[in-house]
Amino acid sequence: MPTNRKPTAESETPTEKELTYIQKVWHTVAIVALLVVVILIARVAFNVLLMVLAGILISVYFHGLGDMIERKTKWKRRICMIISVGGSFIILALLFWFMGAKISKQIAVLSDSLPQTVNTAKHKLSETTLGNKVLSYLSDDNSDQMFATAKQFFSTSFGVLGDLYIILFLAIFFTTSPNLYKDGIIKLIPEDKKELGHCVIDRISYALKGWLKGMMLSMVLVFILLGIGLGIMSIPVALVLALLTGLLKLIPNFGSAAAMVPGVLLALTISTNTAIIVALIYVVTQTIVSYIVTPLIQKRMIDLPPALTILAQVLMGTLSGVLGVILAVPLLAIVMILVDELYVKKINKPA
């Protein structure tokens, strides 16, 4: 005898708790769109974060100099910081005052001699098969593409002066009240992780101080050694070339190679032997500073693998241009410290 079974709510609506296919599609589209928006915002905000990092580095320099003055003089902290910030600006202004006229003259000489230098280099290159291939590659469309890429590489978010203005004011704010920003970061950390937060911040500060110390001394040594070497060889505008090489020391690996090009080209206008000697001067100077002096200064800083450093520079250069390349090494040091403290030490911690 058939029984009339009353249908249950589950049998009437078997997919009530499940999303329909169309709803799933729309949810997927919404998630992808949200990710795209977040990536675009991060892409724009990333340059701002780099400017914040640059401001922090300048603030670390001011505090490092203030600490040294305090250790030597035993004066109050506020007075030492005023001397650190004010003295740095005064020394920079005096350097521009005394060396500015000579440097400007040499820059004018360099700009006047640049066309002749380029023509001489082209003539020397055209005498060899490899040189002809290089000239053909650098001509017409390829050269236009290279200039366009270089223009994009050296472009910044708010222009060079705008970025420098923002970085400088951020550095001053970070210098005047560092505890305000440090305590703000610590407040975002759960109570049981605050000790770890202090440890991470201290390690990052220590690493950035080591990087700054090594970088500044390297720049000064490159400027002095290269200026003496180029002066002995009677290379025109030796002071400008040495200053340019010292500044490009901010870009590890790639800066040294780029700085050698104008010096060798100018030496080529004198003779081929002079160009070879000048190239050797560049190589020897960079080798002494990069592989002997800098490691001794930065020996207590986090050890950065060379291949990983180059990859970080290429990635940062693609994302943020020249500012990214300059800040790639300190940013990589920060990331490695975070990975070490938050992940590596946890998985290697004995039971």
C-alpha cells in the first residue's frame, strides 16, 4: 500500500545552502577585481613607502651622529641632536659653497667636450667588427627605446625635487620624535608579542645603521681615491667624475659600472692606453672599497647573498625606478630580518 510521504525542506531545496553557478562566477569576478585594485593601489603607494624608508634612513643617520656626539661630549641628548641635524646641513652648505664653483666649471667643460668624446668613441668603435655591431645596435630605434627606458627609470612620483622635499621633511619628523612612531607600531602588536616587536625593531635599526655607516664611508673613499687617480692621469673634469662615482656608489653592483663609462670615454679622447689605465683605476678603486673596506665596516650587519641582492635590485628597479634600486639593499635587509625573526627561528626552535 503506497504511503504518502511528506517531502522535507531539504528535498525541496537541495541546493539552498550552496551558491549557484552564477553567484560563484560573480564572487570570483569580485575577488579578482578586488585583488587588481589592491595591487594597483599598492603599486602607487609603494613609491610612497620607499620615500618613508628613505626618510627613516636619513633619521637613522642623524641619530647615529647624535649618539656619537653624546658619547664623546657627554652633553644632553637634545643638544647633541641639534648639533647633528644643524651641523650636517651646515657642512653640506659649506661643501657646496667651496666646491660648487669648481664643480660647475668642470660640468660646463664636460658638457662642451661631450660631443667630441662621443664622436671619438664612435670612431674608435668603428675600427673593429664588435664596435660596428655595438654602433648599429645603438642607432635609430634601439637608441630611442633605450632613452625612453632610461627616462622611465629615472622618473619619480612627484618629481626629483618633490621627492627630496618629502623625504627631507619625513626625516626631520622621524628625528624629532622617533618614539612616537615606534610606540605606535608597538601598540599594533598583540601583548604577548610586544617583546618580539621590540627585538625586531632594534635589529632593523642596527642593520640600517651598519649599512649607512659602510655606504657613507665607501662613497667618501671612492671619491678620494678616484679623484687622486684621475688627477694623476690628468683626466679632464676629474673632480666631477670622482663625485659622480661616489654618488653612484649608492647603487651597488650597477652604479660602479655606470660611473666608469664617462671616465673611460674621456680618457679615450687622449689615447687608448690612457683609457685602459683609467679603466684599471676604476676597477682597482671599486675592488678595494667594495671587497675590503665595506665588508670590514658592515661585518656585523645581516649577511646578504650577492645573487639575492642583484635580484632585489632588478625587481625594485622594475617597480620603482632609481629610488627602488638605491633602497633595494636596506629593504632586503629588513625583509630578511623579518623572515628570520617571524619564521626561521620559529621552525628551528627546539621542542
